[in-house]
Amino acid sequence: MKLHGITLDFDDIKTCGLLPDLCANWDHRSEELSEIDALAQYWDTNISTILGKTNKIIIGNMGNKSIIYSADKEAISVIKDVFKELEISTISYHDIDHYEHYITHDYFKYCFLH
């Protein structure tokens, strides 16, 4: 099954290229991307907004990547609207390691889609 959503990679400097205003005061010689408070706040605020509108999402972390994906058309639309600055990408549901404890909400657990 294909999922559509956002991956924010806190290990990839290209993330700041996608969201330059959030990295304006960042000194790449002394800090990791994950230490940029504005970037973390951007992610957290948008996740809260999405969770206020839908729970049909998979959300969590894969290493230093934060993910939010869905197969539900309405949920994908909400993700697109909230993360306007970022391009929606596609991953396979099977690419997510479901035995890890990183998923904070996995709506597929509660349906018969897998």
C-alpha cells in the first residue's frame, strides 16, 4: 500500500533549503538541524493542527527523520494544506518498521487494510 505525506529530515541540510526562514539564525558549524528550535516548533505545531482535523495518519520518527503519512484522501489533503511549503512524497506502508515504538498514531492498526 502506498502512503502519501511528509518526511522532514533533521540530518539533511537540504531541509533548510526547503524552509529557509526557519534556519535563518542557524550556525551550521556549531549545531545540528535537530537543535533548531524554529524547525522543531514548525513540525510540532503542524502536527498538532493535523491531529485536530484527522486521526487517519501514521506519525513518528525514523532515525532523525520525522514522518507523517496517510492513505486516506481527506487526511492527505489536510497534510498538504498544513505543510504548504513542502512537497508531498510517497512511501510504501511496508517500508515502515511497525515493530519499533516510534509510531505515535498508526490508524492502520484499527482497520483491515493490511
